[in-house]
Amino acid sequence: MAGGKRVAARTSAWICFADECGQTLRAHKATTWAPKGETPVVKVTAKGTVRVSVAGLCCYRPGHRSRLIYRTLLYRGRKGEPKGFREPELIRLLDAAHQQLQAPIVLVWDGLSTHKTPAIRTAIAARPWQRVYQLPAYAPELNPVEKVWSTMKSSLANLAVRTAGELAAVVKNRLKRIRYRTRLIDGYFTGTGLSPPSPTRP
């Protein structure tokens, strides 16, 4: 990470942490209020293979507000549908981030096999505006995107959705809420040791 910070400072680049997660129709359990002696029961549809995959970037640059950039992918269990993010989808996300940030990117992500395929390596080599650093194994506490997923999943606790469309809509809604809470994203960076200075906010 130290090398990445030096490169970012020298090139005025954004440091972008990346990660992926998934959400199914199975609701997360959490404590709740209920009348004494009456255990609350919520019926959910947990059958099938419906899944919403999310790939996200938490983006940091001194003097600028922190950013959350993400894409979702809905899998309904149909033949030929990708179950998660593959090389083309990840490459499109990185290109979209570069276009939105309008600056070089220092990408920091884990050692997932998809991140090291020949297609990904070729795409990275063809983009001179991007440098890539790999996080140490088993170090989720160093990636602020992990905290985004934790917040999102906590907000879905005890929430019963019954269709793929409902699931996709509620996941996007929760991520949108986080995206506009810049100080919350700042806090995620602080937890990793990157403390954004007071940026100029619009």
C-alpha cells in the first residue's frame, strides 16, 4: 500500500479499493422488537438461485470528496446468465470509474482468481492510467469496500423480499444511500488508516 500511496501522490491519482459481494433472497437475521412472549416470524422466499452481485470501488484522493462507484448484476438462474462479475464486467467498471474521476487510478484489490486472469492482465497493461496493487491475503480490514458491504447487509436484516426484481431494487436503494453519505465513506477509509483531509465539498 505504501508504494501505491507514493504513486498516487506523484501522479495525482485516485486510490480506488475494489471488491465484490452477493446478496440472495435469504434474509439476514438480526435482533428486533416484539411483544413479550411473541417471537416474530417473517416468511421469506429463499428457494432458487436468484442473486444480486455487486462490484464496488471506494475512491480516495486528498482534497476531494470520497466516492463510491458500483455496478450490480442480477442472476435469475437462467441459462447463459453470468452468476457474478467476470472479466468484461470488471473492465467496464474500471473504465467507467476512470471516465467519472477524470484522473489516473491506483487500483487496490484482493487476490481473487478473476483479478489475475490473462484477460484482466492484458486489460491493465493496455491502460497506462492505471496501476494495480494487491492486498495481503486475509486482510479485509484493509479494504473500505468490505465496510460498505457490511453496512448494506445490516440494512437488509429481517427484510423479506420475494422476487428478483425486488431484491435488485432494494440493494440499489441501500447502495445509493451510502454513496451520498460522504462522511460515512470517509469513516470507512479512516478505519483502514487512510484519513481523508477535510475535502472541498460541493
